[in-house]
Amino acid sequence: MNANLINSLNAILADSIVLYQKLHHFHWRVQGHGFFQLHAKFEEMYNHFAGVSDEVAERILMIGGAPLASLRQALELSSVQESAEVPAAMDMVAQLRGDLDSFRAKIRAAVDEAEEAGDRGSVSLLDPIADALDKEIWMLDAFLAE
């Protein structure tokens, strides 16, 4: 069991849980220009993060760890901040863009850690997640360039 990698995976799990909730909140509350696009995009994204959460939690169990067990733990470990406010649509996108960038960096660091530990399973799980984030960030940047 690699305690450092398990801690890194739990931090990724925490971010994915908070992102899921934040995206749900934005999905429910988005208004104005881009409503139809963003309402659907935020739903697509929160569904994606539900899957990420599940896969990361299961990987933690597979390598002998314990996934975080509460929302309180997720909020304590996450670098993603909740949003209790209702920002303008473009501000929602800008917030998410920043969140995804830091989340991607956290995943890339965990990939390096997993590679050093010889944990191909964790690398195989995390690489496609980071690659998908590359595309999401590019798409959010394109939306923000309007």
C-alpha cells in the first residue's frame, strides 16, 4: 500500500465530488446568454465527474486504501471551492475553467507518483481523465473567447 498515492487519490476524489456539486449548482442556476448550451454542458460535466468519483474511489480500494467517507472530508481535502453564490454565466465558466486547470495539475502529479510507485493501474485510470480535462479546458477557453 502506497499511503502517499492513496492520499493523492483521495484529494482527487475530493475535487471530483466538489466539482460534481458545483456543476449541479451551476446547471440549476445558469441564466442569460448561453443558457441552453451551458445548461446542457454543465449536466454533461457533472455526469462525467460522478463517474470519475466512482472510478477513483474504487481504485483507492483496489490498492488497499480507504476512500474519503463524507462531504466534510471532501471539502477539507478539495482545492476546488464551493460556490454558494449565483455568478453570471460567463463567470461560472471562468470559475470552472480555473477549477479544471488545478484539478488537471493534481491528476498529473498523481500520475507521476503512480509511475514512481510502479502502479500501472492508477496511471491507466488517471491519464485518460487528465486527457479529457485538456479538451474540456480548451472548450471552455473557446467559449470564454466569444
